Amino acid sequence: MQYFLDVILPIRIERTFTYKITSEEAAALQKGMRVAVPFGKSKIYTAIAFHVHQNPPTAYEAKEIHEILDSHPVLVPTQIKFWQWIADYYMCTLGEVVRAGLPNALLLESETLILPKVLDKVPEGEFTDDEFLIVEALRHQSSLQIKDVADITDRKRVLPLINGLVEKGVVRLKEEIHEKYRPKTVKYIRLNPEYESETALQNLLETLTRAPKQSQAVLSYFSIYGQQKKPVGLTDFEKTSRISKSVIKALIEKSVFEAYELQTDRVVYEEGERKVRDIQLNPLQTKAIGDIQESFEKPRVCLLHGVTSSGKTEVYIKLIKKVIDSGKQVLYLLPEIALTTQLINRLKAYFGNTIAVYHSRYSYNERIEVWNNVLHQSEKAQVILGARSALFLPFSKLGLVVVDEEHEQSYKQFDPAPRYHARDAAIVLANLHGANCLLGSATPSIESYYNVKKGKYGIAEIPRRYGEVLMPEIELVDIKEAHRKKRMKGHFSERLLKAMETALEENEQIILFQNRRGFAPILECTTCGHAAQCPNCDVSLTLHQHREQLRCHYCGFHIPILQSCQACGSSTLDTKGFGTEQIQEELKHLFPDAKVGRMDLDTTRGKYSYDKLINAFEAQELDILVGTQMITKGLDFRNVGLVGIMNADSLLNFPDYRAHERSFQLLVQVAGRSGRTQKRGNVLVQTYNPYHQVLQQVSSYDYPKFFHDQVYEREQFKYPPGTKILRITLKDRDYNKLNEASDWFATSLRNVLKCTVLGPEYPAISRIRNQYLKNILIKFTTAEPVAKTKKSIKRVNQSFDAISNYRSVRVVYNVDHI
Ligand code: ADP
Ligand code: ZN
Ligand code: ZN
């Protein structure tokens, strides 16, 4: 009887792929195990076993699998269901979810290696130019990969070329699978079981009388093993018994001792440093817990709306404790950037080694370890603290998911697929496990609050800060007036400077926020108005004074600072707008004695640079911290007395239907970094338009009014949360082809869909990395289920793919969050 296996390949193909397997393999295979399979001409992939059956595929001849890579599944059934939901809902393939979900190290890689065989087999003159290049390269390197060959020859399709050389017997191919992950192991020794009986041992010791050191070693082993009653580590043994390596080695060679290895876990936290405080919740926190638990009884989702520094984290901790005490797992999600040692340490103080951290900045091996700990429901992974990718872990008894800072836009993954939103996916994950989900924020997203209003989520509130600390006072500073009266020093109003002086005198720290990095976003010629543009993207180059460069923030293109205008040649170049670097520069002159730090993408690239800056600020080694959004993310600084927003207008005027929501959240969050202890904090917001409704709502902390206005506006224009949307982006390097293709796509959609199709339209930035972009916007109607509409769209996409002329055009789906 012939058996077949359907597998999920970690690539962008719509369906599972079928392979031939033996009956032994069929018996051994379980859903969720990894198998190595050949695919295409010469590729080997790691695929996930999905389904064993006996129906041969009709469209192709099934190949045999190479091998089964696991003895037990590395994925669990609920997880696979969850991944399938992600693929369906976010309109990508299951393979793309596998690629994103499984740690890279578990996805074995196949690299076709090209090795020299007999390079001189063919006289040089008979090679084509390209062949000659490859042969030359192989004289200097022992092997080449496919992509090296592509680079050397500057060609994309190199397989025929390589095949030609193989046929001529000049080179040969080597398929290599690299198992990237090697679990770290420790060497142990034990006594050969032959000597377990009393008499056998007696005999052994007698034979060793001539070798007193060896007999000493055997006796030491017994005393150590007797004391610790657990495996004896080789290094430990050497140390404790003071017996030399060579003696132990001799005994191993004689088979008196046996050496073996055990896998250890690398992620070890220092025990003993735990100083568990017994936190007594205040009445507001206690009430919140009660409300949360009540809404969990369904069980369902609850939103915890608590102002900054109201003690939400303490509430999470209490709830988490309960869940792990009941033997279940907890997932605690944070936006990537907020995963600081600050919070990790705080949680470790409570949960010690039961907490594991999962984070893209962690190494392959660290991630695999957490994966395995979750898979085996180990003690070490009862609480998982992680960024969005932690959703993909193999949970099997999840009891609670906490989504902290649920409003954060960095929960949305933009590239590559799956383009999912971690908060929304977390709710689905919790649901699949019958677990509860707690969303927390001081500035809830419009969607979540809307769902509360609709009765879909429960709500708990903590309206005041812990310890009766007052909310910081937010003052709007009109800089239009100040500019007119020439009363600005650089980008600082008199009001802000004065407040800074006072704060510094009182030894308080200051945070200054500006949402752009670099020195100035534009370097413009005041004679002709020309500004230097990126040649690859449709944006101006940003001036980075310190590096003396003009840089593109989209593709990394850079040139030295220009001395004169590229268009008219005059040297009347002036900057427009300003970024964090310029603020830092101005501070040097305004406050020469102050120690100033800067936190933005440019200063936090290294693995620990972000933590270092935070630690320095926390230790008060810095007086002033200038930064972009990064400084808003849930940091808890004790000594900040003043927060300055350099310019609120650029936030509010951003061309995006969420701009007002983001401004509100950002301003309230950054304000929340100040005055977290007894003294009331101050926040100064510089703006040209202090009467802007959103700024008014920020300064009075009027969330309800803000929510009401936003929902009203969005209902007018049919945007979420009232209307579900989908953005389809088409990309191509060829401008005309893109236009034609996107017209075809939009027209076809209009023909089959019942809902509103807008576009195609160029986005604000219509070219990035030499790819032109065009958007089509779908607004779903209630007349048809969303899933059905999505299916119709996918079918249009299939017809589109069949048009050879459009083959190069990429189609990208962003569901809900654009
Ligand atoms: P949030 O997460 O809402 O911003 P935190 O949980 O960080 O607030 O709390 C702010 C500060 O107040 C922290 O330093 C925290 O340790 C302290 N805190 C909160 N609740 C309590 C409590 N019940 N007892 C003692 N300290 C508390
Ligand atoms: Zn000019
Ligand atoms: Zn660019």
C-alpha cells in the first residue's frame, strides 16, 4: 500500500504539497513534525507534516521525502489551528506563517553548494564568458552558493548555467542541510552498570590497587554521587574530587566510567536576587481586579484602562500569579521596544525562573530553548514575556494572555507576511485555548474602546495614579506668537527654557520629545527651492549633521553633505524642519553644563545600546534625554520633573486617518513619563495651534471626548472601527506596467465585489527602493461576510497571477491596520 504525506512548505504557495512515504514513515509521522523534502529543481526545505493519506496527487508525480527530522512534533494542534486562522484572516499562505512562526534555527536551510570537480576538464577557450567566471572563482574558493554565482555573473537565472557545467563534469553540486541549532550540553560521568553489585565493585577496586589514583577516583565518585543523588557533572567532579583529567580519561577508556551528555538550558537567571515585595493593592486596583475577574467569567476579553502610573503592572502580576498557581501558562505581550530590562527585572522579582523571555533580539539558541520549554510545559516557561512573535509559541495550556500597551502600533507587523496585528491575534489565540485575554493601556486604541462600548469586551478602570500622585499638568505653549515676536531661541520658547532652568536647578530630569530623527528632514535651496531627493525613493534626504551626510530613511541611500545646490549651484542652502540631532546640538549652547543623551533609531542600533541609555538616565547620569517615540514606551523613570514636546503640529498633520489618535496617545504617554513620584510633573507642548481640539483633549486628559470625536469622524468617512478595511498594495519597478496592472486589478474587483473599492491611488510616498506603489482600498460591507469577500479577492488575485505580463508585480495585503 502506498502512503502519502501532505506538508506545509515554508514558502508562498497556496496549498500543501504531497510526498510519497513508506509505511514505516507513515506509522512514525505525526502532524507537526518536521520533514526534509526536495522541492523544485534542487532545493531542500524543512516542511511541516500535516496529513498522512493514501491519495496520490493528480497534478504531479509525488517525490519521496528525504527524512523525518523529529521524533516528536514541534508544533501542537491548537497552534496549527491558530496559524491557519492567521493565514486565512490576514490573506497569506500557511507557509508564510510557518516561516514567521518557527524559529529560523528549526527551519533547516538548504543551500546548493557548487564544488569544483575537474576544473581543467574543458580547455579554457570552450567556456562561455559566464562559465569562465565561475571556474575562475572556484580556483580561489572551495565552494560557491547559488547566490554567489548570481552575483559573480550578474544574472538571476543561473541554474541552467550551473547545470551546463555539471554536465561537462567541471563542477559538482552538493546539497547541504545545516542543522543550525545544537543544544548546549554538559558532560556527565557515571559508573558502568556492570559494577553496580557489591562484589563486582569489590573486584574492580582490587584490580585497581596498582593504580591508587584510579581507585581514589572511583571512591570519590561514590561519595559525591551519594551526597547529591543526581547526575555527576564531569567538570564538577574534577573540581570537587581534585582528580586529574587524565585519570578520569583512563577510567573512561577502561569502561569503568561512562561519559554521557545532557542538554542544559542556557537561559539561566540569577536566583537569590529576588526580593519579592508583598504588594498590597490599593482600593482602586482591588476594584479593577474584581471587575476584570467578573468579565473573565464568560470567559472573555477585558480592557484595563488605567492612567499612566496607576499600577496596572501590579494588577497584571496578581492575575498572572493566580493563573500559574492553577498550573496554566501565561503569555505577556509587549511592544518590542518596551521589552526593557526594567520590566523584565520587575517581573523576575516575582516569578523568578518561571519566566522566560522571547524576543527577536535574542539569539537563535535562546529562542529555541524557550520554544522547547513551552512545548514541554516546563517550569521554566510558565510565564512568557515576549514581543508579538511570542504568539507563535507551542502553548498547550494557556490560561491568560496579557497585552500590555495594547494601543501600540508596533503590534502590527508590516513586512513580510503574515501582516498581522498581535493584539487582535492574541484575542483569537486566547479564544482557541479557552483562555482569558487582558488588554491594558492608559490610552486605549479606538478599536478596543469601541468594542467595550459594543459590549464585546469587559472594562476595568483605574482613574488615578498610585499613591495619589497627581497627573502631570499639561500646558500648551503657543509658538506662533513667540516666532512672530522673535522670541524663540532655536526651537525653544522662552516658556520652555524657563521651565528647563527651574527643573535643572531642582535636580530634576527632563525629557524632550521630537518625532523626527536626524538633524533636519530637508536641506533646501533658498534661491530655487530645490531639495535633495533620494534617487531610489520619492522622499527628500534627511540631513545628519554629525555624520556629515544626507540620508534616506527608507532605503539607507546617503551622500556627503552638499555645499551648493544641485539644481542652480548657489550655496544658499538652508534646513527646513528639525530632528532630535538638532535639538541635541542646540542644547549644547543653551545648557552647556547639562549632560544630554539622545534616544532614537540612530543611537540604539547596538544590542545593548537601548538598555544602556535607559540605565544611564535612570541612574541620573544624564540630565536631559532627547528622543523620538522610543521614549514614550512605558518606561518608569523616578526623577523626571519636566517633559517638553518640541512640536506637536507635525504629529497632528500627518496624512493618515489615525494621525489624531496617534497624537493623543503619544502626547499623553510621553506626558506620563513625568512626575511619577510625589511632586507633580510638568508637560509643555509647543504648537502653532493651541486651539486644536485634540491638543485641548490632551491637556484636559479627556479620553471620552476624544473617543467620541474620533468615532464620529471615522463614521463620516467610513473608516474603522465602524467599517472594516483592507488595503491592497501593488508594487513594481516599471511605472507603466504598475498603472496598467493596478487598473486591471481594481476593475476586476469592482466587477465581483459587493463592497466599495477605492483607487488605485498613489500613496503619499509613491516610490520606495525603486519600486512604484499603488494602493487599492476595500471597505467591507455588512451585506456579505468578510471571509467570503476575502475569498473573492483571492480569486481575482489568482486570475491576475495567470497574466504573464503582470508576473513581476507584487501584491501585498494589509487587513484592518493600514
Ligand atoms: P502603570 O503600569 O499603570 O504605568 P505601574 O504598575 O508601573 O503603573 O506603577 C507605578 C508605580 O507605582 C510603580 O513604581 C509601582 O511599583 C508602584 N505601585 C503601583 N501599585 C502599587 C502598590 N499597590 N503598592 C506599592 N507600589 C505600587
Ligand atoms: Zn538652487
Ligand atoms: Zn531612498
